[in-house]
Amino acid sequence: MKSIRIEWRKIKRKHFALVVLGTLLLLLFWQLWSTSRMDETDLIQGWMGLLYQMPLLNCIVLPIMTGVLASRISDIEHKGNTFSMLRLLIQNRSIYFAKIYLGVFFVGITTLGEVMMMLMLGFLRGFITSPPWGFLIYFFGYTLLVSIALYLFQLLLSLIFKNQLIPIGISIMGSFIGLFSLYMPGRIQEFFVWGYYGVLSNVRMNWDAVSRIIDYYWTPLNWGGIVVIVAFSIVITALGYRLFIRKEY
Amino acid sequence: MQIQIKTEWIKIKKSPIWLIFFLIPLIPAVMGTFNYLQNLEILTDGWYSLWSQHTIFMGYFFLPPMIGAYSAYLWRLEHFNHNWNRIFTMPQPPLHLYLAKLFIVSLMVFLTQCWVGLLFFISGKLIGIIQPFPAEMLVWLLMATLGGIVIASIQLCLSMVIRSFSIPIGIALMGGVFSLAFLARGWGLIFPYALLAMGMNGNTPQSLDYGNIFFFLISCCFFECISFIFAWQWLKRIDVQAE
């Protein structure tokens, strides 16, 4: 608890909330723009459309956002050369997990904000069907899990490399790979953690090139994918911790 | 001024910036080519179709943060160890520092576009596109370089003012995403982050042609001037107390 309180004090005037707010505003503007012209068919499929588009946007935005969060949280120590001093005062484990806690908190707020935003958009645009609560909860769950996995990965990199260009560069690459992987055949997508927003999504689309009509449909929930992402997070946390305690700052 | 340019070059010479430089454009080259091969029945326009696949997301989502990373990296050292104090006590106008960084990042943007072009050419040859290579793509790469330099000048201002390394990169991503909305409305020329994608001419809703190339150049100059004036005024007014 003490280490978490210390982490909170460190970021007090660092405007972390702006990172979350900026991400949500970006997603909101995009969705307001993309849902601005909806006919009756679109309004019937409104929730499906949102649940289809949001993972695509998340593939672009959230890898970089988690990279920025992890970099900010670690860079405070790199800039002040405070890791060695901190280690004298607090246990390695406490430092590492306090930084995880902090990132998970912001990632959680962002994901919750996304769901609230979708609900708001649904009511604002007047979607004809009622909100699919179960699928919205599933969306919240898998988006949170993937974002936590990406944050853990980025935190590992940001703690290991003093030069934050490397983790940020990898987050940009990840975003690119994640987005491109969505256009690849199913099995290939599953090899890239950044594309898991799309892999775990339970909405797919049929697009008729002649009539230019989009039809969305539900797919079974991807529990296997959830297991993969949880396993990835556990492995990355263990690996990150191991590398962090061995690292000489 | 030459000394500052040399100094900035030393900073990036053996830095991990080259890792980003080489690897990021490789992703769309490999994946875009793969996508092209998967959709040969729809993509029938040879080099142009391949170009659309290579650049489909590059100009909006990835090159702006990449340029943001170049710019943030060059300012990073100044934000460390009270280096701002040293800058203001050096017998050189601080504005030269901004201009030297702009020169180096512009060079990086130019090299990035050359690398993108080279990868595109190699991909096309490897998959056996038989039509002659369209020379206008060289013009698009040049225009994309100019659009990229506009982003660089703005990102340099942001990274100069904001001491965080990563926040300006996040802003670059936001700029890139918003550029899509501006291009869709045909307002690409009034939004600096849209100029790169527009210049690249790859699958954008608003494309660059010989009719609007003049306005494109005017727009580039305008945003360059705005950034320059901002940097000049900011560096003139800021004092060591900013530390």
C-alpha cells in the first residue's frame, strides 16, 4: 500500500488523466463521425457496428496509449536516476507491482470509459434495439485483459531500457502489426498479441460489394483466446519481475 | 549552425532511432504485399494497387507517431540534467538549436520516404509486377516528405515545450487519426497532420493531383512558418527558471 501511495504522489502533477482523456476523446470523435450518417438498417445493427469498430480502433490506439503510460510511469525513475535509491528503501517487488497497479488502474478507467461512451452513443443516435449487456460486459472484459497484457509488456520494456525510444518504437510497431493482422487469415492473427482486440471480438462482418450493404453477425465467445492472453500476462509479469530485479540501474 | 547540426547528428548516429527507421516501414511492406497477393482478383491495377496496400494506414496512423518519436528523441537530452540552463548560457542563439533539429528530423523524414519507396519497389519486383514503375510515385514520395517535414516542425515544438518523451508521440497519433476525418471531408489542406497522407496519395479520400499541388505547397509553407514563429518566440521568452 505504501508503494502505491508513493507512486500516486509521484504522478500527482504529471497529468496522467490527460492521457486517458485524450484517448477517450479521440475514440469519441471517431465514433461520432463514423455514426453520423446512419439509416434504419444501420440503427438496427447499431450495437453490433460499435462492437465491431471499437476493437479495430483499439488496435490502433491502445498499443501506443499503453506504451505512453508505461513509459511515463518508468521514465519518472529513469530521469531522476531514482531506481537505485528506491531499491534501498522499498522492496523490488513492491516497486514493480505498484507500477503495475498504477497502469492497470488507468487502463481500467479507459476501458470503462469506452463502454460508457458506447452506451452514450447508442442512446444519442437512437439505436433501435436495446443494449446487448452481456456482450458489452464481454467487450469490457476482453479489452481490459488485452490492454493489461500490452501494458505489462510495455512496462517490462520501459523498465529495462533507459532510452524510452525503444519501448515507444515497439508500441508503434505493435499497433501497426495489430491492425494489419486483422486483415490476415484467422490463425495468423492469433500469433500477434496486439491484434487480440480483434481476435477476441465476437462480431464479424459480411460486406456485399455489389449492394454495398454491411451485415454484422455474432460469433461464439473466444474463451481459448482469453486463456492465451491471461497466460501471456502471467508470463510477462514473471519475466518482467525477474529482469527488473536483476537489472543494474 | 553547422556545429549544432553536427551535434544533433552525433545524437542520432548510433541511437536506436535507426531500429525504428528500418523496422516500422518493413511491416506495411511485408503485410501490405501479403494482403495484395491475397486479393489479386480485386486489386488489378499493378503498382498502384500495391501502393494502396503499402500505404493504407501508414500516412494516418504510423508515420506521424514515428516522426513524433524522431522529434521527441532529439529534445530528450535537453530535458535531462538541467541541460536547458546550459543551452541558454551557450554563445549561440537557442533558435539555432530548433533549426538544427528540424534539419536533422527533415533528413530522417526524407530517408524514411526513400526507404518506403525502396521497399515498395523491391516488393513489386519480387512479386513480379510487369508494368513499368510509375514515375509519379517519386513525386508522391517527395510530397509526403514535405508533409512529413510539416509534422516534424510541429512535433519539435511540442517536444520542446512538453518535457515528457511519450506525450508528444501520443499527440502525433491523435493528429494522424484526426487527419482521416479531415481528409474525408476534403479539408486535408487545412490540417497539418493530413498533409503527409495526402502527399502520399495512398488510398486517401482526398488525394493530391496537379490541380491542388500548388495549394498543398502553400499549406506546407504556412504551417512551417507558424511552427518556426512559435519556436522563435518561445525560445526568446523562456528563461532558465523553466527548469
